[in-house]
Amino acid sequence: MTQLVCNEELFDQFIESGLLSELDTWWQANGLIWSDYWVNAPVTIETDLQGNRTLHYVASIHEAGGPTVKTVPRSTPLLVEPPAHWPQGAAPVNGRKAGKR
């Protein structure tokens, strides 16, 4: 099962709802640095058959504070669940939003 936590569209909703600081706190609670997240890519949580949950995101690699050099897919075990009151979106399926063709 895949759960969409954030993407470009949902990121705008976090800003409009005043939840950006909560997103940053959650990101840090999962051992990540917010400035590493590539905002144009989705952040998803995958649950495997054993119930293990993994956070998937795309990191942006910076060169000494300069512009983004490249983006790299990353994953890490989920340590802290996202709050239930956050904006919800349909998880991407094969690069498309679920339900859209």
C-alpha cells in the first residue's frame, strides 16, 4: 500500500493551511533535513506485507550552498507517522494520480 504524504500540489495546501512548520518538524522527526527534499517530487510511505513502513522521497544534492546539482531517490524507515489532520491526496500510480488516466 502506498500513502501520499506530499507532492507539489499538497505542498501548496500545507503553505495555505499554515502547516509548513508541522511538515518540517515531522520531516526532522524522521531523521531528515527539510532542505534536502526536492519539492517537485512526491513523498510517499510504502507498507510492505510484513507491515514495515518506509518513507520514499527525492533528495536534492547541493554544491556548497549553490544551486541544485542533481536529484536522487531515497528511502528511510518511517519513524513518526504523519498527523491525520494533514491534507490528503491520492497516491501516484505509475507516475499518474490514482483515478486519472
